[in-house]
Amino acid sequence: MSYQGRLGERRIIEIIIELQEKMRGNPLPFGDDVSAIRLGKGRLAVLKCDMLVGLTDVPSGMSLWQASRKAVVASVSDLAAKGVQPKAILVSLGLPKGLSEGEVREIGSGLNSGAREYSAFVLGGDINESKDLSIDVFAFGICKEKDLVRRDSSRAGDIVAVTGSFGLTGLGLRIIKENLAVPKMLRDEATSAVYMPKARLVEGLALARRHLIDSSIDSSDGLAWSLHELAKAGAVGFEIDRIPIHSGVNGFALESGLDPLDLAFYSGEEYELVVTMRLDNFERAKRAVSSLVAIGRVVSDSGKIILKSDGKVHEIASRGYEHFSENL
């Protein structure tokens, strides 16, 4: 379709959403990480689907087992951002002709491994023939509505924090695509981050069930884009004063002429959680999630996201990974 060459993924989504009749009493707006339906008695059915396509989402060297597991991780990560335990998973598969039995077993085993890693089960799905590998994962969970963490609840004065460091996956993708010469230990760690991503489900559940965070999003489209999405949803801004970059990546980037800020903010595929919380909740949150790192604060300057570093102020651009677009 020719329009896909002109429109980015997010504009396509906006158009589709504009054409949908809205369900009355919807507990979450379009555009949040997940969808939800009220079940009564204060409970929500929480729903998420995420598609993996071979051409755009499976880097060179990734096995079919790793790809199918990653497809599950992507949906689980969005439930993690909401503080929701996945219970059931459905999978729609588009498979090219000519796959061997061994290859099909790899896909099936990867799906099961991804689901069981997060205490969920694959219950069924659909299968069809396609020109490229396509794995669409639908994940389902139930939570109390009062425990669900939204995108649009950040408040000025909140701390913004992340569940881990950034840049490792970005370096891993550069290694895979460009065959960068990187010390073996860092190379193995970076490529493993690409091939074997992990959803921060334990962390998301710990923070949500203790009501320690005001808003949350996963960082699969990049830290910069995640911050902008939270800012847009909550009509706030962010001042970032700590760069959450992986120490090994930072050192290598500085020695090799790469931009560590670019790797930290714009790589994507990292599946960390980006959260905001009241200042007086941070120490409790840190005890619940030891990897949590405060990186800045929420401000009332809606939509503006800046980095303060070495006495200088940099604007963090609103960009990240986007299908159908060359502007990454």
C-alpha cells in the first residue's frame, strides 16, 4: 500500500483510532499500553496484542525459538508496565511455506518457554500461510482496577525512574548489523540483550501492588519516546539529570566515537519500565525493586523534555523506533 511509505506507524494508528466508535465507560483511553474491560466488583480484564514480523523484528542471527519467545516477551512487557500478571496467551501465526518440522517445533517451543517464564500459558490461536514469518501474541490478565498503573497520572514534582540501564540493546543491534569490533564480554552481553530480552514483570508487579508509582510505560520504542509518551498522556514535562546508560556501553562508545546519548535514548527494544512516583515513595520503591534508578523529575512544562548534563541543557527529541518510517 503506497500510503505506508508516507505515513509513520503512529499516524496510521491515529487514523484507525479516529474511525472507531468509542465504548462508553472504557477504563483506559486508546493509546495506553493495554486495553481493559470492567468485569464488575472492581476487577478489570486487561488485554494486549503485539505482532512480530520477520523482516522488521527479527535481526540476523536470531533463531526461530528466540524470535517466538521475544514475541511473547513484548506483550508481557506491556502488562508489566500496568502491574498485571498475564494468565493466558493466544497466538496467531503466519508461516511461510516450506518450514521443516524442526523449525515448527522451534517456534512452538519458544512460545511455550516465553509464556511459562512469566507464569502464563498458551491456550490456542490461529495459523495461516504468509510470505514472511508473523507472530501475533494476545495476552490476557486480570487485576483490581485500583491497582492498574496508567500512563496519564504523572504529577509535577514526581520523581522519574527506570528499572535498569540503557544502551546495551542499541549496541547489540549495531554489532549485529555492522559487525562492530567489541570486546568479547561486552559483545556477548549486548547481543544477548537483543536475542533474549526480558520483561520487567516482577518489578512492575512489585511497584503496582504496593501502590508506589503514579504512571508507567515500557521502553520498547526507546527511552526518549517513552518519556514523550508519558509527558503527552499526563500533560507534563521532564527534567532528566542522570543518564541511565550501561557503564560498559558508555565506556566503549566514548572510546569508539559513538554517541552514548544516542544509544541510551533512541535505541529501543530494551523493555525496561519508565515510571513516575512521589518523592516520599522512592525509598520504599527502591527497597521493592533494587535495580530502580532515579533519573530526573516531572515538571509542569507540558511536553518539554530536557537533559541537564555537565552544566548544559539538551532537548531530548521525540523520536524512537517507528514502523513505515525512515525517521528513527
